Amino acid sequence: MSASPIPVAPLAEEETLSLGERAYRRLRDGIVQGTLRPGSRISERSMAHALGISAQPVREALRRLEQDGMVVTLPRRGTVVAEIGPERLAELGRIRAALEGVAAALAAERMSGEDLAELARIVRRMRSATAAADAEALAELNERFHAILQGATGNLFLVKSLEALRAYDDLGRLRALGSTPKDMPKALREHAGILAALRARDPALAEARMRHHVLRSLTTNGVLAPARQGR
């Protein structure tokens, strides 16, 4: 005898997160969006009052942000938002490109048929969004593509490391020159090429194509300087 369905709506993602995770995301977004400016002091008590929670989740969030390098603790000043200059963003961008490449190599070996089929659907939707020059839809699809690929690695350390770098990616994008519609077909071809390498179960090719994609994107957005041409 099957159990009767319970007439209760499922929890939204925000409702399933701990207070510490919510505080972390709120503070991280404030830093990325510039609401919390570099050098500004973050008081545990004041922030807890502003968020309507106790100081403990804020303390937990600040500890994580310090591990991420987004805040620092200074003598006689307490916790302040870190200064993140162009050189730092470029350095972290290169690290992300390397880790994304490793993720693609692992995914080529481990990705399920279901995940490959989902990536194919995403690429088809990217093609439609590219034709319509729908930058917002492309951004969402790009995030979904990378999230599925990274999840397929089964490597929690790698996934968490890339999550920690995501805020810097967002920060770099906000400060960047920005992509233009003419860049969209390049990204589409790159995602299709990565998918082809994953389908071929070719780790080396998947890694190379992913690294190229991330580095090209960072260069297009002005985070990385264009590579010097050989003489």
C-alpha cells in the first residue's frame, strides 16, 4: 500500500540552506557587487543585526570569506574587505582555467550518458540563445553547463575549489570590458567542442579545450591581457 502524498510544497533552495551559508552568500554577493567596498570594515555584531540573525553564522561566513581571500583581519581594525586588484584577478583566473581543465579531463572519464545528454540539450539551447543574442540566457546556460560537468567529476575538493573561485569570476566580469554579441558564436563553438571531447572520452582533448575556453573568455572580458604574438 503506497503512502498518501503529503500536501506540502517542497522547500526552495534558500530555505534548505543553513544560516551560515546564507550569510556567506549575502556577504560574498555584497563584495562582488561593490556594496561592501574594499577596505570597509565588517563588524560581526552590526552585520548580524542587519541580517536579522545571531553573530555565530556571521562569524562562520567571515571565516569562509577569509579562507577565500575576500576579507582579511587586520590589527586594531578587525575584519575588512580585501583589496582585489587586476593582477590578483588575473592570477586567480589562470588558476580557475587550470582547475576547469582538470574537471573536464575527469568528466571525460566519468561522465554518465544522462549527463552527456543534458549537456547536448544545453548546447542546443545555447545555439538558439546565440542566434537571438540573448546574453542573459547564455549566462544561465553557461553556468549550468559548467556545473553539470564539474559535478560529474565526483571530486568534492575540486568542486568546492571552483565554487570558491566563482566569486572572483563574477567580480572580474563586473569590472571587465564585457563580451559583445560577436563573441557569442565563439563561446558556442567552444562549448560544442568541449562536448565532443567528452563524448569521445578523450581527457587530454577535453582538458585542452576547456582551458582554451576559459582563458579566451577571461581575455575577452579584459581580466587577462591578450597573449603576445610570436615574432
